[in-house]
Amino acid sequence: MEEERDLVTFSDEDGNEFDLEVIDYFDYEGQEYAALIDAEPDEESDEPLDVYIMKIVVHDDLEEFLPADDGLFEELSRVFDERMKECEACDAETCPEECPKDRKKE
């Protein structure tokens, strides 16, 4: 069974659309953030995937993904890295509820 992916479509400055996949949602100081990666990564590249951390702002029922404040980027990256390290060793039986791996389980 194929896992459901959480994709968000963005437009660049030239109007070209591209998708990013949400790999984690987390809160920091009362604000919700999302970590996203390229939805169609270059399989042949040896480069690590870029991770984008975006602030989520809700307007009525619409979620808007905005760039995180520059002054918070290092701290948000640290929080995200810690969450990923905690989840590296978990499996279906031991994965904590807030683990990004677990959010896709049913």
C-alpha cells in the first residue's frame, strides 16, 4: 500500500509551479512550523536533500506556508534535527506519537 504524501504546491518568481513534501510538523514557542523537501528529488544526485522550514499561518480554513524568520532559522533547524535523531531508532512498535514517521500510520 502506497503511503499518502502531504504535498504543497509553490510558485517561483517566474510563475513556475513545484511541489514540496511535508516531512514534519512541529511547534516552537507557540508557532506551528513545517519541514519540507523536494517532492521529486534527483535520484542520481549524491547531494543531501535540502530541507525547507516554513512557518504555518492559518487564515480561516486555509494554511499559508511562509518562510521562517531569519533570526530563528538556526534554532528551528536544531529543533528539527533533534526530532529526526529521536525518530531514527523508532519502529512501528516504539515510535512516539509525535514522531514524523508515525504521523502517516493509520
